[in-house]
Amino acid sequence: MDELTAELTDLYNEHYSQLLRMAVLLVDDRSAAEDIVQDAFVRVFDSRARLRDRDRALAFLRRSVLNKSRSLLRRRQVSRKYQHRLVQREPGPDESAHGVDRTVLAEAIARLPPRQREAIVLRYYADFSEAYTAKIMKVTPGAVKAYCSRGVTRLSSLLRERV
């Protein structure tokens, strides 16, 4: 194994779970998120000869996961638009005494508009700065603040409905 391949293996071991959690929060489907993250790592591995900086590899992975998540969400949206089937969810057990659990929070995040969901996940889950989040999302820092503000407000109302 050459040095670059070893570095990519270390990158995989260090960041796979973080990227997977980010993708799960964005697409609300663990198996799809696993595919997204795995595809991102395969793309980096395939282009390893052109890769010189490990920090750029991580940035490329994050951007790739975000873009692939957006693509999946677009495909889902088109699919929902043209499939006229309604899926009824059965109400879960009363969880009001337990506060908000991860499942409820993940469902609420999944109900956010895509850009608000991306901003919330990148800012508060991945703990990126406003500037870095703006760079990843290709928007201004002010737009990130607006998306986060609206997203937090919407999450609060969604969680109040649920709890």
C-alpha cells in the first residue's frame, strides 16, 4: 500500500462516522446515507493520484456528501410529485414524558426545507463556522444565518407539535 492510499485509509477511519451522521441527518435514511458516503470515498480514492493535500480530501468528501444528498433529495421530490400515493404513518407511543429523543428530532429535521436542513446540520451538528458553511452551501454567511434562524424556528414549532 502506497503512502497516499494509507492516508486515505486513515481519513476513512477518522471521518466515516461523522460523514455518515451528516448524511443521515440530511437524507433521513441510513442505507441511502451509507451509499452516499461510500460513493464519496470511492471518488476520492479513484482520484487519489491528483490529490496532494489531505485537508482538501476531507473538504472534497464533505462537499461530495452534501451534493449527493441534495441529488437524492431532488430525486425523492420528483418521485413524490409524480406518484400520487399517500403513505399513512401510524402514531407512535406518547413520548411527552421523555422529552425529545433522537428519532423525533431526526423526523423534525427531515421535515425542514432542504436548504434549512443543510444549514442546521452543517452549523449545529457538524459544528462548522458560518463562513465555512456558507462556502460549502455556496451562499453568503448572511444566508446561512437566515436559513439557520428559520430552521430553528420551524424545528421549535415542529417539536412542540410532537411533544
